[in-house]
Amino acid sequence: MQNKSTINLDFTINSGQTFLWEKIGDAWFGVNGGELLVIAEPFRIVSSSKNARYFFRHGDNMSKILSSINKDTLVRTAVEQFPGLRLMRQDPFQCYISFICSSNSSIRNIKNMLTRLCRKFGNKVEFENHQFSTFPSAGTLANATIKDLLSCGLGFRAKYVREAAKAVNSGKIEFEALRKTDYRTAQDMLKTVQGIGNKIADCILLFSLDKLESFPIDRWTQRILQKYYPEIFDITHGKSLTEKKYTHLHEKIVEYFGPYAGYSQQFLFKMERDLNKKKWL
DNA sequence: TCATCACCTGGAGA
DNA sequence: ATCTCCAGGTGAT
């Protein structure tokens, strides 16, 4: 059993929370906002970025968190199966745009869209002869034409992305204020943006704004809950959740999994996707 | 308040 | 090759 504080990069990156990472040799290269993170496995920060520790939530007390979410054998199995799987603390703007793009799409497609956005609107950076492009700023995307956004393959999401960028650029959405406020208030604020519903708001809150009680409920999560917890959570089969049901279900989830429910979600999600041999990055 | 349905696009599977 | 189906949802009706 390895140290609980050791981060497993492969598990962490390939758990659906982030999209712009690429493995070259034994190193992972990841775009996070305006910077490039380079991390080798076993976990070692290669680039000089001071933000890498922050990004990987180095301060999280994992023994406390893992013991908190250890509610049943299923969670216990998932935690044992994926030691070192962690949540990330991503650049909020990138996370926000990424999950707006995730709507009704697949991981492969989302990654393609975001990569094209970076290439078209971001800054070029080079590391050991490898070329990358950073994530565009809110100002840049707010001023992009719909035509240019469509050329990145965004489809119906193009107008959402531009309006979302405008909301940030104008100060209507302030991530650091959302980070400080409570879960529900932050979620309501995010949902005022077109293209952001409960699920996407929860992803942004969990993966970039420190709301660890957030538990994004999507097709997979629903499948997990009805497959393994039919007695505890009442999931209406196959149908999309209404506003009221989503909120009610989330309350039940936090009641059961506790204040770090988001971490339990990450382990269960990873486990079930791997079980179904779903591809990651 | 709830149920249906359309939606851009490009992989994956038939 | 060519086609169909659908993917980590959301908004409009």
C-alpha cells in the first residue's frame, strides 16, 4: 500500500475531469489556463511552475477525505483499485468553457474542440521541442466571431461559449467570488449562463472552485446510483433529471457520502467507466 | 412543474 | 466505403 499522499497521474488525468493533457514519454503535458504544466510519473514536477502543487490539490488531507467517504464496500473497492486518484483544482475559466463544450458530446470530441480553440486563440508555448498552445483568455473568446468559434467544431455550443466568455469578461461572473461563497449560491450564479445547467455547474464547482460536496449527476452517475444503490437513491430509469429531482438527489447524496461527496463521485465514476472499457485521453 | 425534442459535430460500430 | 447512432446536457415548447 503506497502512501496516501502519492498522486497517480494516469488515474487522475484519465478520470474525466480534464481534457487538455497529453503523455509524451514518461511525462504528462497539460494546458491549464495560460500555462503549461509538465509532470513526470512517478509524480515529479518538471516545469518550474509553482502552481502545480496547487493544481493537484496538494493540501488536501487525503486520509481524512478517504476515511470520510468510506461508506460502503463499493467506495472502498474503488479507492483501493485507484490509489492516488485525486481531484484537480483547474483554472476556472478553462474548466467553465470546457464543460460548456462537454454538453451532449464525447470526451474525444470535447478534447478536439478545446485543442482547436487553443490553437486558434491561445498563445504558442514550447517545451523541449514540443509545441503547445495555452488556453485563450476570457477577453479573447468574448471578442471572437461565431464563425471562428464554429471553425473549431463547437457547433451549437459556439454561442454559449461566446456569451459565457462575455459574462466573465464583463465581471458578471467572478470566479474568485464564487470560490468564496457557498455551494448553492455559486451554483445558482453559474446557471444564469446559457449552456450551464446543474450538471455542468457541478463540474465547474468541483473541478475548479473547491466545492467538494458537488457531485455532478450525469448519465454515468445515474447508472452507478441505480446499479449499486437502488435502495438508497431513487433513480427514475433512463430519463434526464428535472431541476427538482436533481436538487433532491444531490441532497440525498451529500447526506449519504458526506461533505467530500465529490471525491466519492470521482472514484466511482472512474471505476464504472473503466469497467465498461470507455476510452479516456 | 414536467415530458419531449432538437441540437452541431465527429468518432465508433454496423 | 457509407451509413447510422450517439456521446459525461441544455433550452425551448
